[in-house]
Amino acid sequence: MPINLCLVGLGYMGKIHLEKLLHMEDVKVSVVVDINKKIGNEISNTYKLPFFSDYKEAFKAFGDIQGVVISSPTDTHHEIATYFIEKGVHVFIEKPMVKDTKEADSIVKLAKKKDIIVQVGHLERFNPAFKKALEYIKNPVMIEARRTGPYTGRSTDIDVIFDLMIHDIDLMIHLNNEKLDCNARAYGMRLINDSFDAATAILEFENGFKGILYANRVSTRKERSLTVFENDRIVYTDLLNGTVTVMTKKQDKNLEFIEHNTGKIDSVKEELKEFVDVISNNKLPTIQGIDGLKAVKLAELIRSSIEV
């Protein structure tokens, strides 16, 4: 039997989610939701899908929904996720999970109480280049991440920290064994929007680990890179182009280079496939609600470090 899903939010990412879901086996998109009736009706007519402008009305009409994919604006995530969790529906939330730690904590606690799966869309964990890099990373002491791209006009409801940098915050937490206690220094610039469009963060953790993160959504070039430093090894990962370069210092002080071309996959499709799988088989997702909470917590710390 197919898994019945509801999609809330038909903007840029919502349309991408819809296209992936419609081509997946064992999935039925039961209903789509968006407050913009013009967009919703266009999608409904194109794909012959039921459309509602109110997610509560959608659930009343389709009570057999097993999972919901939330790709609406960030400030709506908490309200929508809370409603569906209360109704016993498993939840996939696009990144960032929510707009602050209080909301994230609320969702995590409610999901645990209701025994509901919450998966968060930090898709770089599915990137084959990152997975290959993990094979070489043993004892990281510092990371440097760069994430830039040209201005798109999307996600202007949030700043670049919650928009782009949050991906690398998630990777950093994962590499640092989920540690969060740190001191942060950060710098930001508002170039087009009222919120920060470019930001640099330097984090020093209590265990000695350091993170240097740079994000820019008004850049002239697109970059997604992660460099992990160990005492005797540097692992450089080009997350955009799917390559990994490993430089290791040998005992004779010579350097050994290993390169991998991992290729690229459709990470959005992979994370949605996992969401369907965890619903079907009652498993835990790779990126759980608690992971989304941790990323939001550090993103808040970075932002507050700029504003102080």
C-alpha cells in the first residue's frame, strides 16, 4: 500500500518536493496545500491533485494522511508541524526546522510524547562526497566551510545563517560528536535584505574543536566546500561537484594525496525516500528533530554574536 502524504507549501522548494514525490513508488500525494490559491489551483489542475488553502481543512478531508512534507515559510513551520503531530501524522520539515530554539524544543518534546517521527531537511548528510569524506575523518580538530551563491530572492524571511549556513552548522555538529558548548564570534553584512546576506562565524568548542563558517547568498559564484583538519590529515570536500581530496602526512613527512570523484545524487529525492521508508518501517531518520534543534540552537548563537 502506498504511503499517503500531504505537501504543505508550493513555493520553490515545495514544487521540487512535489516533482520528486510524484515520481516515487509507494507514495501517493493525497493533497497539496498553499495559502496562495492561484498557485495552488495551477498545481491542482496540472497534476490533478486535490488542493486546499488551509492545512487543517486538508486534514479534515483526507484523514488517512500518514505523513506531511512542510516546505512553507520558516515562521509557519512550528504551527503546522504541531498540528500534524497532534493528529498522529509523521512530519518532514524543510530546513531550517523552525525560527528559534523554543519552537524546535517544543516540536521535539511533542513528537516524543506522541511517538511521531520528525525528519529535518539537512540534505548534505546524503551527499555522497560527504559520506566518502567520513571514511577518512577520524579525529577532526577544525573545519572550514564555505557556502555561497548568487542572489535568488528566495528565503528572504530568514537570514543567511538560517538559510545557507545552517547546512554546515549541521555537518559541524555531526563531525564534533554532537557537541554544542562553544564561544562564538561572528560578523555579518546586510547588502540587499533587512536580514544578513553574508556572514562569517568562528566557533571554539569546549573540547578544543574549532569551526570557521562562511555563507554568502549574494555572491558572484556558487561554492559548497568543507575542509576538515586533523593533526596529520586534511580532507577537502567539494560538496557541489562531488569530489574529495585527502592529504595525509606520512611518517617520513612526505605528503600522500588521494582523490575521489563520487559523483552527485539527487539529495532531495534521497531524503524524501528515507522519509517514506521510516514511515513504512517505523525507523529513525538520519536527521531527526533533535538534530534540527541543535542546528537552530547554534544558528541562534551565531546570529546573537553578530548583533551584540
